[in-house]
Amino acid sequence: MHLTLTNALKLPQIKQCQVVAGIQGLNREIESINSFDAPDVLSWLKPNELILTTGYLFQDNPQQLEQFVIELANMNCSGLVIKLEEIPQATINIANMVNLPILKIPPGFSLSDIMSPLLREIVTRQNEQKESGNRIEDFSGSGPENLSYGISGMKEVKTGGYICTVLPLTLQWNQRNDSTTYKQLIKTIETLTEQYKIDNLIRNIKGSLVIIYLDTIPLGNPQFHLIITKINQQIISTLSKHLPLKLTLGVGNYHTDMNSLTNSLQEALQSIDLGKRFYPGKDIYSYKELIPFTILQYAPKNVLLDIVTSNLAPLEEHDDETQSDLIKTLETYLQSNLRPAETARKMGVHRNTIHFRIKSIKKRLGMDLCNDNLFTLKLALYAKRLLDNR
């Protein structure tokens, strides 16, 4: 028996929510839950999905909230649960017209206070098998909310944290077309995680393989991120032997709260998007390594220009005049932890060439490349990459 909003409102936490609109639609079924505070959430939504949000995006834009309610109704979503203190009457009127329920979260409640009991109820009703071992399921949904649903039965697992990774295969390959390679991939994951004594949960969402690595040490394993990197490299290596494709894998941050699973998946997906833009050609993109871009991408263009001009202008002018590579040399030098030999190897030039360029860089910038200046220079290089890719 599917969960409906009428059923949900009998749960202790949910019954404290106020039904402010769409009472005629309380018989809508709830098959999954999605929480968001990002403007592009519509691309993730699907029918019979209950949407939870703080409503922060709509505080200064009531017209956007009205349009959002209409879109939810058109997509046959289950309803909207929102934390806004006041919901505009125009929004209420529209929700009543389209029979889309809107529930108002009471003060003092968080989204997780509402989401957790709903997910548990869905799992109970659909007899989701609860286990902490390896499980592979083909979910028909297309968004990170399915992961929250799929892992909800694992809340009791004693874990220090987890890392979510995504291997997009949708448009290139899927296990139904090459079951042998797919089984080999799963076997590789199982073997490696067993070797490092790491539990995992595997999901297939629209052909994209999602692997959640669980840190089973309660206080956290300091080597966990390094171990996951090794496993991911082996996964790419294994697939590359069987598939004539350029594969990329995105890695989210380390999280300790299971309610942040959606965020972890979004980080993994965003790392692929940002990584391909700024470091094309790599196999693995880690959100942790791309954090400067995730922050700077919201800065106005004039701010980015000021950062670049005030720090790199002498090098840019010299590169433009002489067709030299001082900017690229500086960037590679910083990425190589200030090691000339490593910089020369990466750039394919003689070590003496790098020494000459570094000397020229210091002279033109009027500074030594010491710790006091490195952060500012790295920030300027990140800003330049953003500007070059806009």
C-alpha cells in the first residue's frame, strides 16, 4: 500500500505541519522524497515525489514560488512542504486550483525532522530490505533523492562517515548491453572494498553508477579519502581495459550525516561538471580539489577581473608580447608544490628552462614565491580560469 499525504499526516512529526492549500489533493501518493534549496531542482523531480524546502529561494520572489507550484502540479508531484513563515495568498489560491497540497513546517522543525519519518514510512510500506552489505538496484528515478530513499534503511549503521562517487555511463554504456563488463566492474569494487575493509552501497540511477563508500570506524579513518582515491583509480583502470571510452568519475566530500547524502551526490556531479571545464582530460574529479571554483563562480565578473589584473597583469602582458608561458609555468609550479623538476616534467621542458622562467616570474611580479604570497597567486589563477571558461 502506497503512502499518501493523508496517511503521512497521521505520523507524529508530520501531523504538526499545517495544511495551507490543496486539501483536495491529499490523496496523492508519495513514492519518494526530495529536499532542495537550489534553483535548478526541476530537472531532478519526478511524479509522486514530495518536495521539501526551506523556501529561502522564494522569500523575495513570490512569483517564482507561484510558477514553481504550477510546475509541480504539471509534473504530478505529491505536494510541497515548505518552511516559509508566510505563504502568499496568491500561491495558496493557485495550489487550491491545481489541487497541489502545501504543508507549512512548524517553527523549530528542520527539513530532516520531516524527511526522516517519511522515509522510514515509505521503506516500511514497500518492505525495503534493510542491509549494510553490497546491494545493486536499478532505480528508475533520475535524481539524488533516490539515494536518500535507498540508504534510509541504513541509518542504524555505525559509521564515521561516507563519500559518494558517481560514474556517468548513461549515454555511453549500460550494464544491459555489456553484462560481462558490468559484472567485472562490480566484482572489482567488491574485491577492493573488502581488501580495505570498507562497506559500500551501490546504486544504478539511469545507467549512472553511484557508489557510496562507508567509513566503518566510528571516529573516522584519517586515511579514508586516500583509500577511496585508490579504489576509484582501479575502477577507472578496470573499465578502460574493456571499454573504448573516455570515462570520468566524480567524488563528493566526506560527510558524517546520512541526511546529507543528497548533497554528497550533488557534489560528485558538480565536480564532474567543473572538472571537465577547468581540468579537461582527467579521469577523476574530486569536489574537495575544486572548492575554489565552486566559491569563485558566484563572484561578479568585475571582481574576478580585479583579482586577476592586480596579481597577474605583468605576466599576462609578457605572455601576450612574447608568446611565452609564464602564466602556465606559474600554475604548474604551484601545482607541483614548488618543485622545478616536477614542473619541468609536466610541461615537457628542461629543468633549466623552468628555473629561468621562475626567476622571470619573481622579477615581474616583484615578489618571492613564499607562503605569504601563494594563496593570493592561486586565487588569481583560479579566477583567470573561470574568466577564460565563461
